[in-house]
Amino acid sequence: MNTDIAALQTIVDVLQDNDCVTDVVPVVEGTTIIGYTLRFLHHAPITIYHGEKSEKGEKGDKGDEGLTPTIGIRQDTGGVWYWTLNGEWLTDSLGNKIKAESRDGKDGENGQDGKDGEDGQDGVTPRLKIEEGYWYVSYTDGASWERLGKATGETGTTGESFFRDVTQDAENVYLTLSDGTTVTVPKGTSLNISFAESDLTRMPVNSTRELHYTVTGAISEATVEALSSADMKVKVEPDDATGINGKIVLVSGAEINDDSKVVIFVTNGERMLMRTLLFDKVGIPAVEETTKCVDAAGGRIELAFLSDSDCEAEIPDEARSWVRIAPSSRALTPHSIVLDIAANTDRPRSTVVTVRSVFVPTQCIEYTVEQAVGSTQLLYTTTSPCLQLSSDAFDAAIVSHTFKNGVGTIIFDKSITFLPKNTFTHNPTLTGIAIPEGVTSIETYAVSGCSSLTSIKLPENLTTIGTDTFAQCYALTDIIIPGNVTLIKDATFCVCFALTSVYCRSVIPPVLGNYTFENTPNPTIYVPTASVEAYRAQWSEYASQIVGYEF
């Protein structure tokens, strides 16, 4: 029980001295927590137990069965802490409440004329103990003791712990005493240093960086110092005399390697923290592809690159009307920059966008962005080398035909209005096609027999789909027919074994030729919900496959 008294005394001292808890460690017996050890910033640690794991109460005189006394502490007026017994103030022989914190020192005696009086004595914290079943109090730091009342029940009942429970949150530790009183002791945070900059490791050679720091952790002032390896220089510049905030200025030399480092020391006079920063040299960005082709409708492209430094995109003034940095790219990692490209209705155009290192401006990549106009660009994908196409069949001349990373790009000198007969017919390596806007007609067999075709984008202005256009495209699973289509000729989708979904956006059902889905296993045909009955009436052969869809 005397251990519990000493623990309570320490808690009062902690509160009186504005100390704080730095750590709470459970005391475990087997798998059960039977108490806690509290560590403080300035005071010695204490261990407190709850339940019946405290010291046994000392044996009292035999007599009538009594109750086990309950010791506690409570604040009275003026914020002074006093001892309590069974919920009542613990008093001395004169009935005075016994303080649980330092008493005021006695005033010094009056001095003689011409001579100052002596200083008063410092206050001494009253001490309690239990001995031979009685409470004792000392006002002389243990040199002498004054006996108070009995400390145990008349039968010498085993004393329970003064502490009922210990809980905590992010800011405080809460000690619930056996009489229900809750004592709140504030927590202190660990000494720490943090930086405003998220990137502390990358730095170019022959450069200067500033790292802005903040020191935290139960302190009013701090000292920050730093040492560096021979290839770097470092200087600490605090914002004011407290040293809590400031900056660390780093200067790199001609080389940065695995041995380049800065060691930072932080102290508040009682504790010290050491942190080491290791540095990597900013490298030269590397990319796989620097030419980006964009269709006339515009859109969003990504400039992907490999870099270990932050980079920015520089767009020429003359191209800012149609190329800009996408807002979302500001939140991306430094390994990509996204550009928004405006639609083009004038003529083919191109520009060079430079991605430049923020740290080392001489390190950069130049991307060429090319954009077609209107209906002048046809894109396709294939697993084989570039396809051989003749411009004689088109109503425009081919200006360029490039192939890179599986994508073929055909640029015409003007808009084309139709996709000629047999354009891609029986090409087993063709996997995708994007037909230019402005094309209104796809002629017979234009894409038939392309057994690997899985994706096709039809232009919105399309009105006519020719005979056998997509016949024997075995891998095609779905297709969207634009809303302006009025005629679908014979056998357009015959022998398309994988075709399961056909989306027809036309409100008025297009004229349908014969054998449209011959030997194609019952694909679902999605049409505008309001036009379902019209489609079922006009496409009666496929009425059971037609369902409504909200486009």
C-alpha cells in the first residue's frame, strides 16, 4: 500500500511541476494486464497496479469487522491537491486537511534595524505512510512522522489497490482511483524533426537546396546542428532563438554517390535525436517514344518517361491555343505529364513539347506532338509490320504512313469520304481500326476476313455499310453502329462466331439486307428503347434478339 501512496505522491508532483507522461507500458502477468508503468519527462517512473495486485494492507487490531480504507487525492479551491480517505478529507490531529503537494515555506524572521531578515524555508511536500496499521504524515521529508488514524479495517482486511483503472488517448493518461476520482495527466510527444519537403533524397550535382524543418516534442526551444560528408556542405539557419523552426541549406559538389550524406542532430538539453539523410544524384530522363500522334477530335495524351527528378513541360507559345497541361497531371508522380489536345478543324499541325528537369535545366526530353485535321487520319493496330496500302483507291492522297509500337498511322492530304473496297480484306494480323470522321460509306469486303480483328471505331457520319464488310471477322465480340446509318447491306456480319453484342444507335431502323447475321450465333441487338417495336417490325427475322438500351 505504501507503494501506491508513493505513486500517488509522484502523480501530484508531476501535475504540480507541469511534467508529462512520455510512455505507458502495460505490466503483464501471463496474458492478463495487471498494471502499468508510467514514464515521465522529468520525474522517475512509477508502476501502479489495479485490482488486487497491490501490496497487502497491514494487519490491524482485532475487533469488529471493518471496511478497507480507500485512499485518494482531490483538488480543492485554488487548485491545491489534498489527500482523501474513504472519500473524505484526510486531516491531522488538529483537523487540518493534509496537502498532497508542497506546503508553503515559513516566513523568515524579521531582521534587526539595518539588517535584512533571513529567507523563508522552501516548502516541503507532505509524505504519507502506513505503519503498524496507522496512517503517518511527515512534514520534514521523512525526518519525523506524526501518527494519524487507523489505516486498515479492524480485522486487518487485505487492502485493495488505490487505482481502479488506467486509460489513455492521444493527449492524456487517465488514472481512475478506487473512490471514483479521475486524475488526468497530460502526455508529452517524442522529440522529432520533420521537413516541409517530401523529397529529401534526390539532389543534382553542383546545386543548392533548402530543407525547411520543424522540431516537435514537449519543448520550448531546441538546438539543431548538422554534419556532412566531404562532397557536400551543410548549414543550419534557425528562424529565431527558439530553434523550433528553420532551414537546412545543402550544397552539393561535382559528384554524388553512395557515401553522400548529411547527419542532423536535434537536442532540447535533455534528449537528443539523430537523423541521417542519404542522397541520390538526379539522373537524365529516358523515354521509349517521343512522337505522339493525335486524331482530329483531340483528347488527352500522356508523356511517359523515366526520371529521378521533378520535371515540367514547356509548351511553345504558338501551340498554347491547342496544347495545354491537363489539370490532373499536377497530382501525378514525376514520371508522367498529361497533355490535353484540342480538336482540329483547320489543317494538320505539330509542335515540340519539352520536358525539362526542375533541378537541372539542361536535362530534358523533346516530344513531337502531331495532330491530323478533320478526316485525314486513319489508325490501325496489327501484330505484323506496317500494312501496304495504295492511295489509288482512296479519294485523297496519302501524305505519310508510319508504324510504331504496333500502331499504324495513315495521314491523307484531305478528308476521305469512303473506305474503299478490299482495303483491309483477309488480313489475319489486323487487330483494330479507327476509321476517320467524314467517311460516310464503307465499301464491299473492306474489312472482311480479318480473323484477329477485336476493335473497330466507326465514324459518326457513316450512313452506309457495304456487303460482307465485316464477314468472317472471327474475333470481333461487339460493335457500335452510329446513329446516322441508314443502310446495312447483305451478309455484313455473317460468320462472326464471337459476336455477342451489336449496338445500333439509329432511332429509325436502317434498311437491312439479306443474311446479315448468317452463321453468327444469335447476337443481342441493342437499340434505342423507344424504337424497339419499330426494329422488331422491320428486322422481324431477329425480333427475339432485339432489346431496348438507353444510349
